[in-house]
Amino acid sequence: MDVLEKFHLLIERGQPYENEFVPLKRKISIGRFGSEPAPGIAFHIPLVSRQHCVIDCEKPLPMLIDLGSKHGTWLNGMRLLPQKEYGLSNGDQITLVNGMISMKYITVNNQETMDWDPVKPFRLPTEDFIDIHELLQKVRVHQKDIHFSHKEFQCFKLLYSSLGQFVSKEEIKRHAWSERELLDGRVPDVGSEELNSLIYRVRKKLTPYLQIESVLRKGFVMAVTKEI
């Protein structure tokens, strides 16, 4: 494994990357979506500067550098001085724009395996945690009814049946958009916006009982977050 592949960012808060791992290679810039040149990590938040900060992994110790951003970059609660290098250590917290964006710097040794979510441990639900009503396309969680559209329900069932396990984007497309599946078995033609919109709606309806985490932008994992 290339030594540079052991550095990652866990983006805990900040659209469109929330709860995603981003591998860090060489030097990666962070900024606002639509900027030129395009940042390596681009957020859909207007208060983020076009070229906000950069993480330089080409140095022996990876460095975080604020590029003179208007609303600031913080490392473990300390605001960075513009154009000054700050060394990064495993577990360091990076925030932008007074906490609107929150990221955690993570290192993984070649002998280690990175969990899909190092922040929240996976929990099994109790037997009476949830009731699933197929015909009504709804679930009942702690006396609360949650209604789904057809595609939302198909997405929910697939993720819940694989609770705590990775489900690829391709699997979700095949289940939720089965009417588009091609005769040769190829994945249905579903755009990223359609898929992200579906996940957003299902995630919103299941909050705060179940969470849906994005994994390396390749798929999702569902887990229990709260039991009353």
C-alpha cells in the first residue's frame, strides 16, 4: 500500500460529504463548489472560501494550511493563522466557518483495517424495536408511524435487511428502480442526484432511530442510533 493512502478525513458535517471518508493523497485543497480551479474537496456552503485551506500530505508530517479564508479554519478549537503550516495528528478535529463544517483527521496503519464508522459503534436493535408493514409501506418505531413512497420503502427494506453491513449503490439502484433494469442485467440508469435524493428522504424519515452512513462514496450502511 502506498504510504499516502493511510491518511483520511472523516467528514462529519458539511454537504455533500456528510459521514464520508475521503482518502488523502499528496496535496488536497478544500474550498467552495463551483470554484476555479476546482478544489479537491468542494462544499456546497457559500461561506466557505473558494480556496479555503489545504492539507499537504507530501511532507513527512501532513500539514494543514489556511489559505487566507474569510471565515477561518480551526484545528482542535484553535483558529489558524493564514498561510502558516500546522502539523496533523491522528484524531485531530478540523472545523471551518465556525463549525458549519466538521472533519476528523484519521491515520490507518498498513496492518490495520479501518471501520466504516469509527465514531458510532454498531448496535443491534431489540426484537420489538420496529414493525414493518409491507402492504401499507410503512414502519412503526416506538409508537410512531413512518410512511414511505414505493422507492423509499424498497430502499429502506434493503438497508434494514443488511443492518450493519455495507450495501453498494448498485444494489440500491436495482431494488428501488427495478423497472429500469436493463435486459442484459446491467445496473439501472439512475443519476447521482436521484439516488442522493432518495437516501436523503429515507434518512430524514428514520431520524433519530436509524442512521444511514455513506461509505467511501461507494455505498451505505444502516445502523441503530436511538432506542426509547
